[in-house]
Amino acid sequence: WKAFCAGGDIVAVAVDKQGALRRDFFMEEYELNYQIKTYPKPHIALLDGIVMGGGVGLSVHGSHRIVTEKTLFAMPETGIGLFPDVGGSIFLPRMPYAGLGMYLALTGYRLKGADALHAAVGTHYVPSEKVGELEKDLIATKSDIGKVITSYAENIETLPAFTLAPHLDKIARTFTLGSLNDIISNLKGADDEWSAKTLATIMQMSPTSLRITHEQLIRGARQNPYENFTMEARMVYGMMNISGDFNEGVRALLIDKTGSPKWSPATLEETTPAYVSKFFAPRPDREWSGDKLTSSL
């Protein structure tokens, strides 16, 4: 297969005329993500392929996350007028390198293979050719699954180095700054190719998405998982009902495939604090609750 899970059917959500799908889809998705995060038993995900969007929510909150050389991880939501949801506010601010989660969230940068282990997206690295055998042994075992996984896992010291390692100091200096404006100013003032490319990537994204994503991760670092998903449910309501960027991003990138979305507001300057605060306000319909699936798990 090519993918573990490349995300939910966001095209179907974007073209939903009645609103029932977009009203219920994200709420139920976040309930499942929360249950995985708080599930007391082992949860194993074999990330042998593309892992994006909804696929991240199904895996990254579990106890055992197996990555391979075929793993391709990304949270590309700022490029489609959304934000890194499915609990991005939980794991992105808590990555092992300063600023890395904010960098991945704003740019949608893709982590490949061993990079997913270095960034703690995965807990173990197993060669793709051994994943089938590992799965059979996990199904058959009646003992410690951790020992089974460890018996297949490669030592991180034997794997390729983190490809972002040469830029981690810059990521830490830039993407830990207190405001999105400061991050962009820092990139503009830097005189190197990496900073220029990073800035160019960010400036292609939805200004609304960039603003609320930065705020999401700042708040998320101080929240518990229940608070994280409550916040994200409020944010997604705003993206479905206040901003039109999600519909526009999906149209331009996935339906018409012009690759040139027309964001509104079109600039970061137009995304005022008052505008951004609307995306974090309590939902007027119903607040998210992670309790609905408890009895079924």
C-alpha cells in the first residue's frame, strides 16, 4: 500500500451543501482522537506509508507508533485553509526540538522515514519489509507487546541522521518567537537560502490559517488533551462558518487544482487580533465532548 491514512475526505466536507457532514465529521473525529489519546490499553499504529491529516489523528496519540523508510508524515493544513487539527495542539508543541512543531505546523514540511522517529512522531523504526512479520507476531503474542516490537526495531543510532539537523538552531531561534509577525520578520532579516525558502513557503499559506495555527500551538502547550480538543472544535467551527478559506483552499488545490487559492483576508495585516479571537470563542451550536465514545471502547 502507499498510505497508512492520507486524511479524511475533505473534498466531501468542503462541498457539503446541507452542512450536516461538516457539522458532525470533525466533532466525531476529535472524539475518537481523544479516546485514543486517553485509552489505557496499548494502541499500535503501523505507519508504513503516507500519514497526513486524519491519519495523524488515528496514530500519533497511541502508545506504539511504528515508522518505516516509507513513512511520509505531514500536517499540510495551512495550505488548504485549515489548521493542524486532530490534536495537533497536543503533540506539535511537545516535539523534542524547540520550535520544531511550530515550524512543521506553519510550513507543512514533510518528514520522511527516520525523520519521523527523530521528531517523535514514531516510537519505533522497523524496516518496511518486516512490518508484515511484526503484525503477525503482535496478533499472536500473549505476552509483552513492547518486547515484540523492540525485537524488530532498529536502534536510532544506526538510522540516517535527522535531515533537519543542520537547521535546528535556526528553527529554535525563529519558531519559538512569541508572535507570527516576529517569526516572519526574523526570516526576512536572515541572509540564507533556507530562511528564504521557508519564508516563501509560509507566505503561500492562508493568512487566517497561519494566525490561528500560531495561536493554537501557543495555547495548546499549556492545555490538557480535553482542553486541546475543545479548542480545536471551536477553531474548526470558525473555519467552517467564519472564514471561507477552507472551501477556497480545497477548491484550488484538490478540486480545480489551479494551485492558486484566493485567500480572504488576503494578507496577514488584515487578520486582526479581534478577528483571530473569533476562532477561539465557544461554539454557538454545541461544545465538543469527548465522553460519547467512552462506553464503546
